[in-house]
Amino acid sequence: MIRRIARCAAAACLAVFAALAFLALHAQGMEKEVVFIKAFYPLDEPRFHCIDIPGHRDRVRTTAALLVHTCKEGIWNLDEQFDPAAVGKGQLRMPEYGLCVAAASAKDGAKLLLKKCDGSALQNWRFENYRLSLKAHPDKCLTIGAEPSRLTRGGRRLPSRHMARSLALGTCSEDALERQLWRMEKPMKRTGSIMPFR
């Protein structure tokens, strides 16, 4: 009798462990796929620039104009993550905040802001030939500023020395080509940030 109870207890334990393992695997499979929107060329930052929200962690300012920042490989980077499925539907959606990138206007120099996703013309994008342009204004491209990269506030005091540049809407042109080409890449699986190149 005792052996039968022990066998039943062991079988119950195995069933529980199997169920937990299945749930863990299922949860991993359910994780959302995310990508960085990364500059195609390094420009003056060999670690590359990614579209970013100003601030960090609990200081992220979702109402501020977006910029490009040293890609946050191997460290906290929820403020650089985009939903690749949404990009295919014309939205540059940041899943952590549930907001989409919108141009302030369709004019050169217009800032890029995060807004409630509504599919309006100023947040409806086309990703084609490595360029991101407004569908309603195909001659207007997401453009990194021509100015040199500057050290961020954190970059001035931390050894990572992160850099940033402005980001705006600009006329798609050969002159600005290197600052208008983008790629969608998964964040690297690293255990620490990529330090500055010497």
C-alpha cells in the first residue's frame, strides 16, 4: 500500500514538472519578437546608431522628439525596441509603450514623435530599399542629422561613452543617402554593452 502511494506521488510530481516545463517553453515561444531600427552605416559611431527615446529606464521621456543613440546591445534597451510585424503594416510601433512614430508634419526638419497608434498619414511608413518614408509623402525619409555625434549625459560620465544625433524628416536624396538607410535587426544577445572602439 505504501509503495502504491509512493508511486502515485512520484507520478503526480512528474506530471506537475512536465506541465511546468511545457508552460515555460510555451511562454518562451510567446515572447514578442522585437528589432532595433539601426542605421545601415556606422557614420561616426562604429557601434552604430539606433532610433531611441531620450532618457533611460524610468526617466524615458515619451513626449520628447526621438533621436538616434548608440545601439544598446547587451543592456536595458526597451526604449529602442520596435515591433517587426507592425513595420510590415506601415507602423513604427514601440511595444513597451504602445505608441507609434509620427512625423510632426510632412516638411523637411519635422521632428519624430511618439503618438497613439491611429494609422494617420503622418505615422504611416513604407520600408523599401532600406529607406523609411511616409507612404503619403514618398519623397520624405527618416533622416539622421548631418551634425557630428555628441556624447549623451550618461556617455559623459560612464565608460560606455554613448553617442547621439538628431533625427528628423528630410527629402530623400543621394546627398543624404548614408543618413537615410536603415536595417531591422534583433538586439544582440550579450552579457554586457559594447564598449567604445579605440
